[in-house]
Amino acid sequence: MNDTEHVKLEDLLDFSRVGYREGHVAIPQAPVHVTLLPSSNNTDDTTRIQNAIDKVSAMDLAPIGNNGAKVRGAVLLKAGVYRVAGALILHSSGVVLRGEGKGTIMQATGESQRDFIMVNALLKSNMGSLEFQEKNKRYYGKPADIMVPKNEYKASSGPVTYTRESVDIPVGETHIPVKNTADFIAGDRIVIERPAIHEWIRSIGMDKLGAVESWNPDKYTFRFERTIVGIDSDSNEIEIDIPMVMNLDPKYPPAKIFEFQYKKDMISDVGVENMCLDTDYKKGDPDDESHAWYAVVLDNVCNGWVADVTTNHFVCGIFASTWSRYITIQDCSVLDPISKSTSEDGLRRYAFNLSGQMGLVKRCFTNRARHDFMTLARVCGPNAFVESEGVDATDDTGPHERWAMGTLFDNIICNEFKIQNRKLMGTGQGWAGVYHVVYNCTAKNEGIIRNAPGTKNWVIGFNGPLDERPDDGVIDEQKVLRRLKVY
């Protein structure tokens, strides 16, 4: 950007490495190894499709392209309607579930509240059966624990160090001063673990929400995954590939840095593409919730995608969850949700949800959501929503709760856009997001941008009514014509 645009590019975060394999390679075209036609006479297709997924999952991985991807192959669903009474599980690397465009319709049948397609290394194929789903269905919108298994980091046997005391490491920094670089090498995948203490909770005012709602520092240790790209042993600095999206303040304990492995292996190079997903519901009842919930959920997956998928009538749309990494959701539509829709009814009508790290939503559309484009709690980022639109939402686009960090909203159109202190909403959601970049976005009804104490958001070229304050980070009220090169 140039001087006439009144913003220094170096002051902004870099989001250029989000999405599938860092966002700048084409999604691979996996070869088709199993082809299915719809069953006749309204027969349930759950087992037949899952068996096809499992058959491809047993095949060998083979390199494709020159970016490190390996695939087994695709299950191709030919055009027609497939009735699925249970759920479908993609549990192995290199497997793609593909349709022939809008002519391929997968219909979630019956009244079971379950997520429909789950891309998750920690789930097994038998967990998608109707019987299993009936025993472990959502309860008042919340998933059964067995359907959302949590990963962890292994106890590190590799090198460990800490950030240097009395050194401030600001947001956007890629050079991290540490106590010792011994035994680290370029290419190491590391976690930068920022601990939380009561003093920090007090400094942002999240100790005053109430006896139950006030934030517990034990739940606010942030773990950022990065890769070392350079080491300066003379100055004891490591250089990381992706800038920090949270500052490391010398007032607080130093951050721990360690080489990591997941306790349970992720899957990779896996995707859902080129189809339409629909769900049964009670016709004439716009609040009906006795049907499928999320259309697609990705978790415990690194380098995955959902592309050219349209969902209809699900309670929620497409969700890259906590243990997702480098996910691309592109050219998708989430349409006409059927569920309760008021603000008192949480967990509903979330259209596009990025709550892992390095996720990307681009060229997507939704209508009648509560929250069009959103993140959940303690999201370590970065994540990006790009060139997407939501219409007729009943609530806002933006971070939804509890300190999401480092999100880009680039050319997003919505009804309302908010980054704010949600205080007691949702049992103490408090400051929803920090260090966000809002670039050339349009909010038709309302825009509110607030900075949590000691933090910053950047707002550039906002279109629509903006309730701003002098310290709210508005850089330029006029539309910025040149595209910001942060993605």
C-alpha cells in the first residue's frame, strides 16, 4: 500500500499462509477408485457409501503434484439422490468424497440430531451407523463427547526453551528471542505456549463477570503452532513462518517453546467436494430441530478441504473445529437453515465456522444464518474469511466468544459486523476477538469494532454504519481500492 492510503502494511498481520497447504496450491484431483449410483426404491445408502470410503481408505497413499500431497483416491457419487439415515466418516488420509455437482444430492433422512459428514482421524467408520448415532446424538444441540474426541500434544522428548525475560514480543513478530536455540533446527514444528495468569485476566477486565462467568486462567493457555524457518544462534533468536497473533508481554511468565507431535495422528489431504447436501425436516415448522445438525465437520485433520458444496436446511453449515489445521472451505453455500433462530438459542445457525488454526473460507455464500462467518472460543489463529457474503442473518459476523486471535475478514458482506466485549452473553463470552483485520467489509445494518485493553484491531475501508470510537482502530473510512496483500 502507498502513503496516500494512510496505513503502513508492515503494521498489519500477514495471513498469506492460511488454507490447504498454506492456501496457494490447487486442491488435488484425486483419481476415482470407487463409483456409486444411487440405490433404488428409497433404500438407505449409509452403509454402502461408508463401505466405499473404507475401501479407498485401505488403499496405498501415492504422491500427487509437487507440494507433498499424497492421496489414496476418490469415491465418486454419480448424479442422483442418496438417502443417508446415519452419518458418514472420513477417517483416513488421502480420501476424497466427490459428487457430480448439484445433481449429486445426499439426503440426511430421519429425525436424528447428528452431524452429517465428519472428517476426523479419531472417529471410526462404524460410528456413523444409524444405531450408533441414535445412541450418541446431540442433546439440546450439544454433541455427545464420544463424537468430539480431543487430541493433545505428546510430552516433548525434543528440545525445549523459553522466551527471554524482559523482552516484549509484539503481534506480527516472526523473530522470537529465546533463552537457548541449542538442538532446534530449521524445519522443526513447534508450539509457542503462552500461559495465562490472574493478573492478565484482571488487566482485561474478565475477572468481573461474576462468580461463575469470570474467566479462569487455567483455560486460557494459548498454544500456537509454527514452523522454524531460521535460527540465529549468536543472538539466540528463532524465526518462525507465521507471525504471532498474540503479544508476549514481559510482565507475564515467559512462553514455553517446544517441538511437538500430536498424541493421536492427524489425517491429511482429505476432502468433500462437488455435491449438494440436504436434510429432512418437518415441513411447515421453521423451528424444527429433529434432523441433521452440522452438514460437514472437520477435526483432527491437517490439510483438508470442502469445495463446491451446497448445504440446505441443516441447523448449521461447515465447521473447521479446534484441532483442524490448514483447511480450505471454498465456493460453498449454506442455505435456508431450519432451527430455532433467536439469540437465546445458542449453537444454532452457525454458517461458516473457523475455530482451528490456519483456516480459510473464500468465495462462500449463506442466508438466514445467525452468525454468517465466525470463530468460537480461544481460537489461536490465524484464520481468514475472504470474498464471501451472508444475507438476512439475525445476528452478527465476527468473533463470537472468548478471545479469538488473528482473524482476517477481507471483502465480507453481511448484515452486522461486531468485534466487542460480549460480557455476560453466553455465560461470560467477554472479549470476543483481538488483533483482527477488517478490510473493505460491508455491514448493511451495523458495525461495531472495539479493542480489548492493550490490544488492537485494524479496520480499513469499512462500508456501512460504523459505531466507532477514537481508539477503535479505524485506519481509513474511505474505500481502499487496492487489494491488501495480507492474503
